[in-house]
Amino acid sequence: MQAYDIRDAADRLDELVRRVELGEQIEIERGGMIVARLAPAPAAASFDLARLDALAATLPFDPSDSVAEMRREARY
């Protein structure tokens, strides 16, 4: 893991972000102390709509009925 002074990192931010996108971690220092770490963001979890629909089908009530009832009872 490479470390950069905060001013140098600011000047090279585009390059550093590209390297992080490729999986590298980079430390940022201020006054010789590590104050931040650039690391790849975790991959977003995939959303399976079919699985959600299957779950909704097992419920003893229709969730949309509950939402409709809440809207009817709402006081504006």
C-alpha cells in the first residue's frame, strides 16, 4: 500500500482514483500521520425482483392492501 502526502494526493487525485478502481488501496498522510485511506467500494448487492415476488406470494395478506389502507386512513 502506497502513501501520499495530502497535497500530493490532491494534485494526483484522478490517477489515484483510477488505481483504486483497479483494486489498490492508498493511504493519505498529513504531517507524516495517516489520516485517510482510499479503497475500492464494495460491490453493490444485486436485487432479485423475482425472489421478492416469490416472498410476497407467501404472505397471508397482500402488502399493497396495507399501503392502500394506510393512505385511506392518513390525515392530511
